[in-house]
Amino acid sequence: MIPKKKLKKEPKKEFKMNLDSLDEILTKGWPLEKELNHIPFGDKLRKLGGCLKITTSSLKAMKEEGIPSEVLKKLEDNGNGNKEFRNCMDFTDFIDRRLNEKESSSYRKKIFNNLLGEYGWHVRQVLSSMNKLLSESPVTALADSLDNDKSGYVGKFLDAWGEMRSTDGIFSKSLFGQERIEKFLRIASLYHDIGKVIQRDRHPLEGYHYIAHVKVTDAKGLKGGDFLGEDGFHLLCEAIQYHDLFGVIETGEGSAPVLIDALPFRSVKLDEQKMRLSLLLFINLADISGVIPLTSLKAGTLASDWKRLCGFIDESGGNRQEFARLLIRSEQDPRCAIERIRRLLLEGPPESLKTKLNSSIVIQEVLEETLGTQFHEFWSDFALVCKLDYALRFIKELEKYAAQNKKSAYEIFVIVVSLLKRLVQDYSALTRRNDGTRRRIGIEVSGWTRTPDISRSLIELLFKDLSKGVGWAAEEATAWYLE
């Protein structure tokens, strides 16, 4: 008989922080090193966020990366001990005060990368943006001006913001109350990317499991009555797991029915369902600003998507099944398929292609030419392909190659539609259950950009021999059930 190994018990931890004291810190910026010692999951947050402080070890590492000694000398401790900074902006001011303009512009990025690693700048920007979104002037979170709102995107964003945060808005009607919801959102900004410390590509799922199931002692700290409580903790886990869903809809990698998962099966009030979608919208708006400037176009587009989803919640009377049925039926419309493809193409093309790719009319023409009699079947199935994981990475590379090699926008339309046609045809059977009902699926195409050589070879083949290129791409794809 094999003796059972005793499981190693986690050491007891006492967290000196509570909801109010942590919120007070987060309103100022990212927690300092000494504060992370008293915050649940502080060890992972330290790895995620790095430390904005010049130390002997960081100076040594910077020297090894090629930053000149005379530059590092200016960053050294002046005798009073270099302070640690919470925010990137404050640290930038520190660098600019100690270095001349040429030195600062040449080495600032290397200094930041050394101290913050891969994700530290991003998570600080997310928290900073969340504080702006929760202020009385949320437009300060937008990168562009109110004066340039010819299309009304700022107005759409502010209308949605008002519906959520006004005195009688969605947040005020929730079980948590407005003040507690705002504290929750800052904490969600702190923890939302914690899964990246484990695995970047699947970080929402990895982060959810790590917070919910792995570190029991730390989880217990967050569940405490003076912190989030049981309900607040479970809401945080859901927010971590689904925090990127609005984002994938906005980029076209996802269809709107992907957000069905964010609504609980258990019976909750309409305002509670809307509150969950609202939390995800806020987190996603802040998350975007940590990658690229949050423009009024993006904020307004996401707000419109949120408004549409809330309309289906009202129409369904809070019934999750009915919400799913209404949303999927609405998405099975050629206009939704065309708009999704347009978003995919416009997420990051070179400037020379941006205007040419922004054409719903040409997308429709290419769809009709490529699909023929399968046109109606395609958009019905395409709505149920709720995730096209990593497709955007490839499309950006495709567009970059096209710009560099003077390929036309029309060729890009044909390639993208042909790829989507093949993926949907190959996996549409997975959307059909034996009883005749339909299910949502996801398709992953990370193989298309597995290495730079594979990506370039595939792109070259797609332009040279479309049929063979599509065949290769199809063999690199995999699919899974969402339900």
C-alpha cells in the first residue's frame, strides 16, 4: 500500500489591509512594495507590477542592458534614499528632472522595462484609467478631445456612464451600493491581470482559477467581512474570468453572444444582471487604456454594445435562456457579420490601408462573391462562433505585409473572408446538437502566428495561392464548445 503524502499546509497569513484602507491606496495608484506584504495575493501582484524604485540591483541590470554609466550615475541615490513611485507619470517626472532631454528620450523606455517587466506599466495605466472613469469627469480617461465628437461617440459613452453611475443608476440599485461598487472596481483593476504571471494567452481563465481555488489563505483574506465578503469575492472571480469579453466583441474576435457566460444561471434581478455587464464594461475600458490610447470611438462603440445588451436583458425579463435566444437571433443577421469583419480589419491596420479597409459595402460584396448560395448559412453559423482566439494577431501581420508589399485592400478582404468561410464550414457541425438545438463554439488559430517564419510563409502563400493557403490555415485551427 502506497503511503499518502501529507499535503503541505499554507502558512497562516494576517492581512493588515481591509476594503477601505486598500481603496485609499488604490485611489493614489499602484501599491508600494511594503503595502503589498499586507494585501492578499501580494506576492503575485509584486511579480505582475514590478517596482518603480531605483536600487543597486536595478542599476546593475540596467548597466548590463547597455545604459551608460554616466546616465545611471544621475539616477543613483543622492544620499536621502530614492523613493518608490506609484504612478508612471510621477516616475517619468523623476527621470526628466535627473536626465537631460536626449538621455531621457533615449533611455526612458529601457529604464521602465527594467523596473516594471512586461506588465507593470500596463497594470498601473489600467488603475489610473479606472480612477479617471470613476471620477466626476470620466472624459479625462479618453485620449481625444470633446471638441472632436462629430460622430457622437463621447455622447454615447457619457450616456452609458450616467445610466450606471447617476444617483439612481444601475450601481446605486445593486446589492452592493454605489460606493462599494466603486471600491470593487478599483480592486478588480488591481487583480484583473493576475493570471498573466502564470500564462499570458489564457490569463483570464488562469487568474480566475488561481484566485478562486489555489491560494486558499489569500482567498480567505479577500472573502473576509471587512474586505469583499463571500458575494463580493465571487463577483471578483467572475470579473477576472470575463474581463476581456467586451474587448473581443469590440475587436471582432468575438460575437456578442460570448457575453452570455457573464450572466449567472441563478435568478437575479434585472439591475443585478446589468450591474455585471456594467462592471465588465468599466474594467474593459480601463484595460484598453493600458495597451493603446482609449479613444472616444472605442469608448462610444463599447457603450453602444453595452446598451444593446442591456436592451436584451430588459426584453428577456431577466431570464438567462431568453436573453441568450434573443441575442443569438439578433446576431444572426448579415449586418452583424459584416460589422464584425469590419472591426477585425480596422483594429490595427497601417495608415495607408485604414480608409480603404473601412468599407462595409465592399465586405458585403466579397462575402456574396465568395460564399454564393452559402451566404445566409454563413452568417447564421458565424454568430455562434463566439470566439476567434488569436485571429487578430494574424490579421495585423497580414495587413502589415500587404502594406509593405503594395497589395490591395481588396486582396485582404478576399483572404480574410475566405479564411472565415473555411473555418465556419469546418466547424459549423459543432454548433448543432443531436436534438436540433444550437450551441456556441470557439475557434483558436494561434498556430497561424506560432513563429514569425510560419506567419510570413502562410501570408505569402495566401497571396500567391489562396486555396492552398486557406487549406494550410485550416489545418492549424482547433475548436471547442463554449457550452
